[in-house]
Amino acid sequence: LSLCSCYDTDACLEQNARVGGVDGISMPEWALTAKRVELLKGRGCVIDSWLVNDIERLVGLTAIGVDAITTDNLAFFAMAIAPETESEPGVS
């Protein structure tokens, strides 16, 4: 189910039940908050966020439980999942 606004999302949440046959929600990144993600996940929804073109927002959305991210820049994924490495003193 694709939702395009906070109003649509909140209306769906107010129904207090899952929409028949819907396993996931796709919505714009600006409409996702930690509380909305928590409520949607509590109803068993997989959450896809679009269009995320800011690395900090991408990391933040994954931290609050968003399952999938749609972006125009695939390099963000490499940056977001790259392990933090510490170099030894004197080694570059």
C-alpha cells in the first residue's frame, strides 16, 4: 500500500487493523517518524521509505526500523553499511 501523506498514514493507523492483503507500506521519508514506524510494525507491516537522498536520513530511518529504502543514489548504501574501521597509529 502506498501512502503519500501523514494524513493517509494516520487514517490507516486509526483503523486499528491491517488492510486485508496488505503486508507492507510505502511512504515518503518525510512522513515517517519513530512513532509511526512503531505503530506500523506493530501491525505487522514491512515499511519502505522513498525518496531518501540524504545519508544521515537513510541511517536514521534504518535505526528506527524502516525495512527498505528507495533512493536515487546507490552509493549511499555502501556508505551506510560500511563497517567503521580504525587505522593503527602510523598506518594510512
